[in-house]
Amino acid sequence: MDLNSVLEPGMLVRHPGQPDWGVGQVQSNIAGRVTVNFPDQGKVVIDGNRVMLMLVSVDPS
């Protein structure tokens, strides 16, 4: 399954090739282009066909 296809606004992700960007929040996911706001990099548009973002789990407590 293509994880990028299920990403929705508000989900937290990491860019596997840019760990120094930190955890980003998905802003939009339109036609395979995922816009993510990273705290240390700002807003980045990622081609979901080239980069598989890593979902970050959030501790519910």
C-alpha cells in the first residue's frame, strides 16, 4: 500500500532523506503532491511518487 496516498491534513510525518527537518505536519495531499510544514524547513511540497514520507505516531497520553 502507498502510505502517501492515505496522508491527510494534520497528520505528522518525517522526510526519510532529511531527518534534520524534524517532524512536519501535512497541510494537503493533492494528486500525489504532499505539502508539509516542517518546523526547521518551513512549507515543502513533496512529490509522493519520488519520496515515501514516514508517518509519525503520536502518544495518546
